[in-house]
Amino acid sequence: MRAPLSWLREYVELPAGETGRDVAAKLIEAGLEVETVEKLGAGLKGPLVVGKVLAIEELTGFKKPIRYCQVDVGQSNSTGEPQNIVCGATNFAVGDKVVVVLPGAVLPGDFAISARKTYGKVSEGMICSAAELGMGDDHGGIIVLPPEYEPGTDAIELLELVDEVLDIAVTPDRGYCLSMRGIARETATAYGQQLRDPALLDVPSPNEHGFRVEVADPKGCDRFSARTVTGLRPDARSPIWLQRRLQKAGMRPVSLPVDITNYVMLELGSPLHAYDRERLHGHISVRRAAPGERLTTLDGGKRKLDPEDLVIADEQGPIGLAGVMGGVNSEIADPEQDPATGEWRGTTEVVVEAAHFDPVTVARTSRRHKISSEASRRFERGVDPEAAAAAAQRTVDLLVLLAGGTAEAGVTEFAAPHGPRTIKIDAGHPDRVAGVAYGREAVVRRLQQVGCDVYGQDELTVTVPSWRSDLTDPNDLAEEVIRLEGYENLPSTLPRPPAGRGLTERQRLLRRTGRALAGAGYVEALDYPFVGAASFDQLGLPEDDPRRRTVTLVNPLSDEEPGMRTTLLPGLLATLRRNEGRGSQGGQGGLALFETGLVFRPTGAETRATRLRVDARPGDEEIAALGDALPEQPRHVATVLAGQRETSGWWGKGRAAEWADAVESARTVAREAGVELTVRNAQYDPWHPGRCAALYVTHDGAEVLAGHAGELHPRVVKAMGLPERTSAMELDLDLLGRAGGGVVPAPRVSGFPVATRDVALVVDESVPAAEVESALRGGAGELLESVRLFDVFTGEQLGEGKKSLAYALRFRAADRTLKAEEASAARDAAVAAAVERTGAVLRGAEAGPEAPAG
Amino acid sequence: MMSAPNKSYDPVEVEALKPEVIDQAKAEALAAVAAAGDLEELREVKAAHAGDRSPLALANREIGALPPHAKAEAGKRVGQARGAVGQALKQRQEELERERDERVLVEEAVDVTLPYDRMPAGARHPLTTFSERVEDIFVAMGYEVAEGPEVEAEWFNFDALNIAPDHPARTMQDTFFVKAGQGAGNGGESAGDEEGESGVVLRTHTSPVQIRTMLERRPPLYVICPGRVFRTDELDATHTPVFTQVELLAVDEGLTMADLKGTLDHMVRELFGEGVHTRLRPNYFPFTEPSAEMDMVCYRCHGASVGDPDRPCRTCSSEGWIELGGCGMVNPRVLTACGVDPEKYSGFAFGFGIERMMMFRHNVEDMRDMVEGDVRFTRPFGMEI
């Protein structure tokens, strides 16, 4: 809402020197969001005067029509002689009154005017357009003034060019501030002044003679005033003051009747509508639309009406969407001049509607038809129903005054019966909400300033004013008191919460995971969760892969990505590629990224989420049912890496990132979760079929798949434009959290010496190292301290399809130094288990006294 | 000195034990020790002058042949000489070892200014660590961290927060709606929903976590809820459709707006330093009543830039205040919907965007930098912020 300061002063006695910024500061304290204070005519300097065009000479030989005019500017040029002015506009004639800026003046935008030679003539000033004067963006040529102004009259004052406009963002609860009346009320309170309420008008009592209106839906329309004005002069134009106020408020002058309804809406906040009575067929009714009814609205939209739409109709059908927009079929006609007779034709009789419509109905219709109008914005946010009759009266008065009309005696008024709204509130309630002792007296005074009637002592009965539909609860009244007492005066105290339990295990794990991966050189990324079919195609997922079943958005940002991610990889790989493309990794470094975040897996059994009650706590079952409407949303962790894991440098060669780094990143996470990962070879998209590890954890005694790691499939690398050999890992972090944790039992650390035995086992290449190690562990018994694979070897001497795995076994006893034969026996048992379980053949064993040569 | 007559002296003279010979051998030995230039030479000197075949060692052997009365004197002389040589050797040995060690250290010197970017450092995203920093402020006060789903039922995101279906506030937030019929069954009752609506959205704020918390736990409740939220804004320098909010909720007996203000003041002091405080301006949110917009004093200029064109402040655009977010007393209707008795309990809540805070705390100029995951942006933030 744009509120010109000059207009505001009409209702509030502001101190003389008060600037727009001063008023804005007061209103901000009172809770209005004043976004800007616009200074109109800043830097404007006269002389700027009314001129009368005496003669026009059309200059020829230029690319556009140029006029050389003699303009009478009275005595304002101190000679009384006509000014000679060159003008490029043609929308005026000899005898017209125009606005002339004389040499020495400065127009907005630091535009200094002087006499200068142009088009072969000396131009002593300029004839002005609205845009040049900062009056608006109207480019319809120069301003032609009504004839009644004398040449030489100061146009700065006449056109009210110097003013300040407060632009206020009105929150949805303060619909009354979408009017000068409402803003003036807040201003008056802020300055401790009386409001001159523009809605306090003498309105004649309703009678039987008014235009017939039937309200069939008093829930949708609880107030309807109709008045008729006849004998309007079609040639009557809006006076300058009216046009200027509309312009300053951000509206464009159209025609007198329309301008008047807009003006009254701005003034009182009541949207109005004027119907051309001659175009109405019979009486007006307010009802819901009938199936199949249609209406062409004023914006030209052809609307198919919904049975829920509230319409204004005459006997032939709908003539307007109630509270949203009128129809073209009853539109006020633009005045037209008959070229032959010079006679003006246009609307001469109007029916004025001032009504109050149900906010929800208006909001739905507005949303349904995608029309947001000045009227609908106001009705949605609350219009004063009691102001309807005054608004109709004000409109009638202006039509009579400015358009020469005659008000008919008939006054139609429909009002659905409802009493004043009251709220009971403990007089101490605002104090308790604020934590400040205002006292009963201050509370009552503030509520009265808002417009409430207040009765009672300790318990107050508060009747809220008709324009404050937002005041319904005691806390609403508390807010009024506290804001008027000043939010800035609230003290600052700290509550004392009871002892808390700190972070949950899940939250701790998330933090540890991030720290561990960052410590291992990974940089965290937070990617958008939006995916599309192309994302999965690039990953090479089969058509029936469950990861392709996504939660899908009705209104995605991009139609290409309507789904929510089921895996972190598309986003993280795209970020890897972005970094690579930008060269963000630096000279020869690599990229290693990680992400933790939710993925969204439809359960396939989602129910529709219902709208539960809000007047009391819904039942546990109902709440649980809402959970059934949601997909599973586990938190995953993923890493991706490419390029050099360790860079080359003066220290020597670097090392390329590979599948093993990805698997190791999974182990890094697992360590933080306190779980042991079981790693198995697997084939799973989008990984390289020979370089993919499936990662299992044991949860509740069962082995569960927790994720995958390894090198990406070369096809995927190519499809996504990734660096060669990009590797990736993804794990269900929540699953790891459930599987891990618990109290770590302290290891028994023996001080006795270690006995080391190395063994080399030859197995088929298809035998996973993890199985051999597991067999060794199983067979070695409790003397075994650790097993470490220190070499993998293939070669001709082993034979086709064989590999040799060399392990260092360390044995130690808790209570004694091991004898050589004890360690060797344990070694032999370990080897025997490996032989039995994996078909291994002992290739050699060293470090034992009886070790045979290899 | 014992003055005995010289007659008891055995005239047998042993050449090697003559005092001048001993002194001579000692002097030579000491000279050789001093002359030894390195440990190798010293080893040779040691063999020559203190070894088994050295003059002093040979002299020592002669002592046994002396008559008893002469043994003591000769033994003393030789012993002192050998002692002196041994001492000198030891000293020289230490000296030379020290010299050698120093030389080795000099030889082993390297250029410690050589760069070492062998394993580039990792880092956590500043939005993550900033959230944690805020969490930690409140966890230290006794608050707990609460979480909720990102794909959320509309009832949690809107209705329970006093945002009725046709409330204008519902259109203020541009919501991502989820399509119905994701799964096989759609058997749920729909309360006046239009056909095909799932009743599920991407949460537009972290406030539904308030609702979940109140439904799951009993007051007193003190929780902080960080998380991702979604609105249908296009990504540009100041907007992102996916961003991070932190929400706080306190529900207890007797909580006031003054408590809300004190809690906010505490937070901005912890994040921005002493002397930074907040102000509240009236505003409107359906889920709080009274509601307020919260600003904090600009932590850089502390308001000094206001009206002083010579000292403009980029952080607050010379406004002196920085807008943080929204807050207020939990609307009693929200308490009621969650089964919390508004006659007994009151609550306060606030929420703000982490991205916005990052922008003015760390001078992030472009929202996209926080979204795109460029390692050059993230790496300097390290592990904590």
C-alpha cells in the first residue's frame, strides 16, 4: 500500500516539519513494514507554470513532426510576452492549457532547463509530459490541463508534484492497512492524535426504493449496499487532485466513475464496483455459480465458473466474480465523442456496489482463476463490513460532485445479522505474555486506541472493531498492547531450561562421519535433491531398478527433474564434474567429495495424507497414519573421488584415486559408527562390474546390505562426462547407526613379546582375500593378535588362474611369552582352516625356526 | 715427604719407568690426542697411546719387576699419566662426536619452506558447521536437537501451525507439492482435498518439527531444529530453492516475550561477539502470536555507519541493523493442536536462514557459492566455523 504523506495529513494532525522518514520510523515501531519512503519532486525547481497555447507553427523537413509554439505564461516570465517553445508532441491544439517549464528551472533527475537552439529555432523552455515531471510512466504525450486554470499559475502546487510516499508491505493479518483510513489510524495512535475518520459519513437509512438485490448466500456475502446515481456527464473527467492521488498510490487514472471507485477503495479500504445500469437486466443477485456458467472478466479472461465461485448476477447470468473482478457485460463504458456532433456518449447511470464477501470464498476463487486484484487482495485480508454503507455513500457523493450526477433516493442494504465480536481476556494477560508489568490501565488504554470497547475489571470483555477481523484470541489483543507499548521496550531475560541430554547418538554419528571424511581429505558438498529420468539413465540403472521409483513433485523447478533423489550419487557426481570443469582441484590434484543427506524411497503403500483436526490433539493412530503417507527418508552418506588421491611432487610420485579408496571411505564411516563392514565382490549399477564391493553390516544378528563402493562403470563415466576411473561409495548411514554403537570393551593389552609368522597361500584367483583372512582368523585361535595381508602376487610359477596371498600373523599370549612351537602350532591351525575353507595351498612360511625354504 | 735415608733404594734402574720417560710418553700422548682431527684418527691415537702396546701400558707392566718399596711411587706415576691420557681421549672423543653430529645435522638440513600438498585437505560444508555452531550454543543451555522429515505431510507443515487451507500465508510460501499415487494404495481419507492431492509437500520451513516435538514429548520442551527446507525460488545471487533453517522452540510454564528476546540476545552475542543485541519489530506469522521480526545490531559498524556517508557499511547497507528472521510467542492455537494446554504453558519460537547468516557473517556475496559445492569455496572453512 502506497500512502502519500499529503493525503495522510488530511486525517491526522501531524507536526508541521514531520518528514516521511519520521512518520515511517513511527509506523515501523508500531509494526508496519514501511519498505521505502519515496520523495516525489525531489530536486524539482520552478518556474513551472500553466501555459495557454496561442499559436502553433508546424516545422517541416525533420524526421518527426516538430512544432514551434507561442505560449502565454502570464506574468511568470516577468515580461508577459508569449514564450517561444519547440515541442515534439502533437496531442494538443491552439487554446489548450499545458504545463510549461521555463529557463532556470530544474526538472527531476537534475535536468536543468535553459533557452537553447533546436530545430533551427530558439526554444525558451519546454512543454512537459507527465513522465518528465515524475508523475508516472504515462507516455501519452504532453499534459493537457482542464481549461479552468489561468496562464502563469504555479504548476508545482497545482499538480502536487512535491510529496512523499510511504510504501508499506501489509502483512496478511492487517487488511485494514490496505487503506488510508487504516494507515491514518495507526499514524494517529503513534502520534497520540485523534483520527479524523473518513468513514464517519451521514448515510441515509435503507429503504424499499433502492435497486433490487437478492443475497442468496448470506455466508458468502454478509453485507451488500447498492446505490444508484443518474445523470452522469459522460464528458466529466477526473480532477487533477483525484488523478494525482491515484497516481501516487500506484494506480492509473482511467475514467471518472472508475477513478472514483478506486479512490474510495484506497481511502476506506472497501472495494467497490460500479455497474452500468442500462446494461443490467433486472435485479441483481448474489449466489454461487451454476454448473456451466461462464463469464468474461474485465481483464479479458473467459472464465468457466466453478459451483463454488460466488457471483454477482443479473437475470441473464453472472456479471461479476464477487470480490474478485467484474464482468465486461456490465462494464462502465469509456466516454466517446461523436465526431459528427461533438456530443459525448458514455455511461450516464450507475449502480454502485459496496459489499463484504467471505475471505475464504474470495481467496479460493482468486486462486482458482488466477486473478489477484486490488479487491481480492483486500477481501482475503479482511475488509471492514461496517464501512460498506459509508463507502457507497462516499462514491455517490463524489459522482454527484464531480460528474454532475443525481443520487436516487433508493438505498439498498442487506446485512446478515451478527452481533459484535467480543473476546474475554484477563487484564493481566498481556503482562504475562510480555514479561512486563504494564498494568490494567495501560492495557485498557491501548485496546481502546486500537478501536476496541473494553469492559470489566480483572477480566476484560473486549469488543473488537469491525475492521479488525484478525483479532480473535486473547494473544491477538496482547500483541496489540505490546506493540503499542513498544516491542523495543521489552526487557531481555533468559529462561532456565531443565538439564538436557545433549546430542543423540544419531546426531553424534553424523558429526563424526563428517569429521572423519573431511579428515581423510574429502570435501563436503550439499547438493539439490532433484533428479529426473536422465539422472538414472546416465547411471545406467535398469528400467525396473527400484531407485527409479521416486517421490515426484507436482510443480518441480525443472520438468527434467521432477523427482526426489533415491541415491546421493547423481548430485554428488554432478558436483564432481562441475569442480572438474572449473579446474577447482588445482594444478594436478584430485577431487574427493562427500555428502550426507536424506534420500527419499517411496514405500509403494503411501496413503493420502489427511487433514487432521487442529482444535485438539489428534489421536495417536491418526498421527501415525500421516506417517504412512510419507516415503522412507533414510540418511545416506556418499563419497566420490577422481584424479590424484595423492599428488606428485618433490617427494616423489603421486597415487591415483581408485576403487580401494572408495571402499576405504566406507570403512572410515563404519569405524565411526562402530561397525565392522563385511565386503564382498558384487555387480551393481552404476559400478564397474569387476570393481564393485557390496558392503554388509550385521544388525539384529542378520547380515544386511548397507551400500556399495568401488570404481564406476566406464560407461557411466563416459555418459556423465566424469574423469576416468571415478570411484564412488554410498552407504545407508542410519542403518550403520542402528547396527553399531554400544560400549566398546577395552582390549587386554599384553606386555609379553609377540611371535610373528608369515604365510603365503596360493588360491584360485576367484577366491576373495576377505574369505582367506576370515579362515585364517577362524583357525588361528585366541593367540592370534592380528592378521595383515602384505602382498598379493600372481605369476607363471603359480600356474594359470592362481594368486598368492602373503599374510603376517602375529601371536601373543596374555600371560606368558609364547614358545616357538606354540606360535607355529597356531599358525598351522590357521593355515589348515584356510586350506579347508578356500582350497589354499601353503606356498611357504618364514620366520619360524622350522620354516622350510620357499 | 718421608725423609728416609736413600740407602734403602734399589739401584736397579728401569728405563721405562724413569719419570722423564713417563712424562715424555704422557706428553706425546696428549699431543697426539689433541692433534687427532677426526674420530678415525682418534681411534688410532688411542691404540698407539692407550692401547696394550703403548709406552705407558708397557711401562705399567714393568712395575711388577720393581722392588716393593719402589712399586708405589712408580705405580702412582704411571697411573696418573694413564689417567690423564684416558681423560684427554674421552674428552676429545666427545668433542669429535659432537663435531661429527653437528656436521651431520648441517648436512641433513632441508628447505622447510618446500610446499607439501601431497594429500589435499578435506573440509565440511560451512552450512553444516554453522548449523552445528548454533546447535552447540543451545545444547550448552540445555536444549536438545530435534529433527523431522523433509518430505512432510501438509498437516504438519501448515494446518497444525494455524495456516488454514485458504489462509493467505499459505500462498506466501511457494510450496513444492508432492504428487499423489506414488505408491500402489491411495486408500486414505481425504478431507475436502481436491482429487489427486497427496497432502504431502517438501517442508517449506523447519516449523513442522515444532509440531512433531510437541506431539512426541511433554513440556517443558527446549529444542533446536536445524534442517533443509524448500521453496520454489529459482537459484540466483540471493535465492535458492533449497536452503537451511534453524528453528528454536521453548514451551514451559511462564515463558514470556522477554525470555524470547533474552534468548535471541544470547545467541547473537555468542555468534557475533559482545555488544551485539537484537531488536524486535511487530510482524505477522500464523503460528506465533504475538509475532515479531528480529533484527540484530550490525556487528561490524555497530550502527556507526547510519547517516554517515563517509563510513559506509557493506554488511548492513548502512542501516545499522541486520534482519535475522521471524519469531514470536507460540500461538496458543498451535499448542492446542498439539495437546499442550495453553492455559498452563506458553512458548516461544524463532527461525532464521543459515545461508543469510553466512552471507553477512562471512561476506558471502553470491548464494550460488554455498550451493554449487566448489571445493575452492568450502575448503577454507575447515572442520568448524
